[in-house]
Amino acid sequence: MIILGIDTSCDDTCVALLKIRNSTTAHFQWAGSPSPYSRAVAKFEIRSNIVSSQAKLHAKYGGVYPSLAKREHQKNLPIVFKKALRQAQGKLLRKTQGKLIDLIGVTVGPGLEPCLWQGVNFAKDLARKLNSPIIPVNHIEAHILVNIISNQQLAISNFPAVCLVVSGGHTQLILMRGIRQYKLIGETRDDAAGECFDKVARILGLGYPGGPIVAAEAARCKVKGLRFRVRLPRPMIYQKNYDFSFSGLKTAVLYLVKQLTINNKQLTIRQKREICHEVQQAIIDVLIHKTLRAAKDFKVKSIILGGGVVANNELRKQFQSTINNQQLAMNFLVPPKIFCTDNAAMVAVTAYFNQEKAIKNWKKIKVNANLKI
């Protein structure tokens, strides 16, 4: 089986082709009645996974400009699709079209609505031409299930699990009792963690996207022997819930910068690096504390991470070391960095586990920018 994945939920134009082979041993836990697909362990082979980034175009705006992103998706989708097909097959497009794709999975939400429609309309056009069914995919679920590509023994014994999905638009804690069995237990009440990184980078004049830039500056900060120590709040870290809030952290940085730049002073490189280090550590502290508390409260067997912010080296390292130091008997699943940021391989694998949602009448597919898991 070959599944085409398409994602245009934000500013990356993503197309992937995933080849699936089945063996005979049941490992995956499903919601509801048994499915024919639950009786086999799927072996996933990524034939192509193409991402066209618009980050440089949006850098001057300090964030994603939706109408520009929409136009770029419209322009890039045919190009990225052809590149994905050629990479997957190694043959000319005219020799593969109509024979290669069994199913089409496309992100329908959450995300930026104008951008989502570009991917959905492109998928509809393909479905009409190829007579292939479309499977609508939840972007958040895709960030979770992408772990299966690199952890293909995601077995029944690994559930229940607590999933932390953390990106530019979302920071959510999800209780997962099995594949397609989700319960949202906590989320940000204002800014997402990735959004906080972007806003702090903008305040410090560091550019966009903020996450990797702040992380790079933080890595250059020499913590020992600092003459100037920055201490920022860890919002909601000890509140007895699983929600997050990062707008206050951004505001604290804004006030700190105003204080340090009185009388037209300029922030030094050292000060910027120290602020980046403390912002990153504050976000990491909150994410780890809340996730581990939820994991203990719900007595889970696994902790699963997903989303663009999970590409942060310090977050990955400190999560693992904290789990080890506390001697928690839990599996820790984190995707390779290439699968943390938006991609279409995660859409294709999620489509595989939602085949009974396939819609033959492509006209019925709609987007939902605020889609919940």
C-alpha cells in the first residue's frame, strides 16, 4: 500500500509517500471494535518526504503572514508533489501517476485556515483525477503517531501514555489509552511554547523563527561565573492542573529588556545570550514538570513527545535525564528531529491508522482551523 501525505497547516509545504507492509503479529491497540488493520504490525518505509519551507519569506514579518503563506502553498504544491513522486519512484511522473497512490491523507486542521484549504483543495483535485479516497488527518494526532515510524514496536504494553505536543501553535498534554484513544488533559491558556520563543526572539532582535535562534544563543551562554544573572518566572509550574501559560514569561522578558535599555543603552551580546538561556530553561522546566506530574498521576507506561519545539536539544536531553534521575519505569518516545517539525510523513502514517474515515466523495472534505483531538 502507498499513502500520499499532504500538510499545509502553516508555512511549510509538505508532501510524502509512505509504503506500508504488514506482518502477522498484533501489536497496535485500537479504539472500538477490531479493525482489519489492527491485526498486523505495519512496517513503514518512507519513499519520499519533501518539505518546502517559507521561513525566510516570513522572517521580515517576525511570524507567519497567512495570505503570503497561502499563495506560496498554491505555487509550491505542484512542484513539491512532483519532486516527491520522482524521489519515491525514480521514474518519470507520467509513468507513475495513477498507479502509485492507494490513499491520500491530508491535514484538515488545526492550523491556518487559508493554508489548510490549499492542501485540501490540492488533495481533492488529485482524488478526482486518480479516483483515490481521501482521509482527513488531525495535525495534533499526526505529531503523536509520527513516533511509530521510528518506534515501530509501539505495543499495547506501552499504553496508557501521556503525550506532550509542543509547537508554535500548540502546547497540549494528552492522555493516550491507545491509538485513536485520546483525552486532552491540559493545554496552554494563552501563548504556545513555540510562540513564546518567537516573541522573545523578536524582542531581542534576533530574527525568525525564534526557537532555533534562541536555542543557539542559549547554547553559547556560559552559565558559570555570570556577572549578570537573569531569573525569569516559571508560569503555573506548581498549580494543580496540567495547563500552561507562557504569555507572562514573554512579558517578563519585555519588562527586563526595557529596564536594561534605559537611557538608550543597548543589550550586550552576553545579556541576550543569558536571557535566551533563562527563557529556554524556564520553558523546559515547566514542560518537564507538568508532563511528569501528569505521567505519575495517571500511572502511565510511556511518555510521548511531538511537535516542532521537541527538536530542541536541551529539552530532549533534560527530559531523558530527569526520567533517568527519578528512576521512572516509563518508556520515553521522542521522534527524530526531522519528524518534529511539520512534515507529511506523519500525515501519511496517521492516515493509515484512520482508514475507516476514508471519504470517497472528495467534495465533502472541509477544513477546521480549530480542530480538537
